[in-house]
Amino acid sequence: MSFAVLTDTSGNLLNEQIRDYGLQVIPLTYLYDGQEHTCLDTDSFDAEDFYGRIKRGLRVTTSQISPQQYLDFFEPYVSAGQDVIYVAMSSGISGSCNSARIGAEMLREKYPERTVAVIDTRGAALGEGIIALRAAELRDRGVDTAEAVAVLEEHVEKMFNVFTVDDLMHLRRGGRLSNLSAIVGTVLNIKPLLKGNEEGKIVAFGKLRGRKKSVEALAAMYDKLVVAPEEQIVGVVHAACREDADELVALLNRNRPPKQILLADYEPVTGCHVGPGALALFFESEEGVRSYGNEGITGGLKEAMKVGENALKGLTGSESFQKTKNLVTENAKKAAETARKAGESALRAGGSAAATLSEKLKDLTGRDGK
């Protein structure tokens, strides 16, 4: 083998895929009820129970892997004379990728003849896992390390990570959502569309009324953007919403079926941030696909302002508004006239009172009041 392919559990690969592709995986950790947990065996992970507990109020936190842990993970392969390609979760949502880079740099000083490359997938779940599978395919074809790194970087540019969630609070609480202006209300059953952007950060770029429409929107984006689906592995990941995931798989197979669809439960470290009901889709498109929908991020506010302006124009131009306006104007005129008359009466009354007082003074003093 030209190099070893390493990744982490955020890649959301099942035991069978990890074994068949010869991958080595470092577990990420998550904490709840005061205890630290790992999920290296994804096949035994009880997603229904885990996400059900989160729905009932369980608070789960995560922690990044340290540089020393990465050094310890990489070194056995490097010391045995192998290069290493580590396929990492997005640096835009976790500091673990940077820790891996630090650990790799420490090893390069000790083993200058070896290459330890860190691939920032700018994604998570199967958006990361599929890149790891690509790396294993390149390794098995005998591609050298430098060429493999260049090819994988191209795949990262083409990998579209898009998803919808039931509740944005999980992403907000963990600081994973970059554009806070995209928060939408759940009372109106509005579902957001989110993606991994050019930097691997999670941003919202659209919203739809109802869950069914959001699932259909994921499939529609696939139909529009996917390139050579018959040659690629596509990923669908869900957080305890299997029926929606099955519906999405059916829609993907309807028009442009891919070579293979991997269907998996969200593993707990990524899943606790997207929350119960999250549904994600991962596929390759043209380079630059990560900027797809960017106009919606800023355009949403502009569109809202435009709608508001049009509504105001419609209101001011309506017959009922004009009637109301005329009535208010007429009443204002009447009130002004009444106030004017009241003022004149007060002046007359004041003048009369002054004349009466002057007469009384004359009677009392016998003079002109001087």
C-alpha cells in the first residue's frame, strides 16, 4: 500500500465499509450525564433511543481530539514506513481538524521522509465518509500520496453537503450555524435548508413550508446538480427519521439513480448538533457547488423587504385604505375647527371677565381703577 487511510467516526461509515475499505478510525467523544462516551461501533448505536432522549431534554456536548492523541494515532503507520492520509471532519465546525494538522506537523519533524497529509473535507457525516472511501480506492489503485491528495482536494470542492432539520436550536446552541439571521419559526412549520459552504461552515440558504417539501427540495437539488451519478456513491443520513430518509432514497432513484446509496443513522457526535429529525444528502457535482444557493442567504432579506414594500403599496392603494385615510383627515379637520372656536370663546370670555372686574373696582374705589 502506498499510504494508510485514516479518518474519524464523524465520517458515519458502517463497520462493513470500514473493514472492506481497510480504513483506520479514531473515535470522537461526546458527553452526557457527566460521563464521556465514544461510538466506534456504529452498527450497535441505538439512534432511536439516543435521539428520543435528546427530544426529551438530554443535553449532549462534544470535545475535540488533542494534537497528542492524533500524533499517537498516526505514528504507528509512519514509524512502519507508511505515509498517512487523514480524512478529517470540517474545520468549519470543529477544531479537531486543526489538532490533526498540529499532530501531523510534529510527526514530520520526527519523520521528515514521510508524508502525513490532513484532508479538510469541509463536511461531516457521509460528506466526510465518502471522501475517505475515495482515498481508499486511490490507495488500492497504487496512486502515490501526492497525487492522491490532489485528487481528494478536487473531490472536496465537488462534494455538496445539504440538509434540513426540525429545530435550529441544536445548531445554534453548539455554535454550528454561521448565519443567525436565517433562524425560522417552527410554529408555521417552516423547515430550513442548510449546507456546508466554501469554508465548511454551516449556513442556511432557504426555507420551505412543511417537511415533505423540504425532502422534495433535497431530491430536486440532486437532480439539478449531480454529475455522473452512475459513477458515484451518494450518502443519505438521518437522525431518527427513517421514513423521510426512505422517501428521499426513492426520489433519488426516480430520475437519476446513482451507482450506490449509503443510508445511515447520524452518529452521535455530529447528530447531537443537528438534532432529532435531521436529514442530510451528500453527492458530488461540479467544482464550486459549495457556493450554490449563496444568493439566497442575502437575497432572502432583500426579497422580504421587497414583499413588504409591495404590501405597503398595495395597502395604500386599496379602496379601504383610502376610505380610512379620508375619514381620518375629515375628523382631523373637524377637531381643528372645534379647537379654533373654543379658543375664540375663551378669548371672549376672558375679555368679558376683565371688563366686569374693572367695573367692580370702580365701584369700590370711586376711581378708574388707577
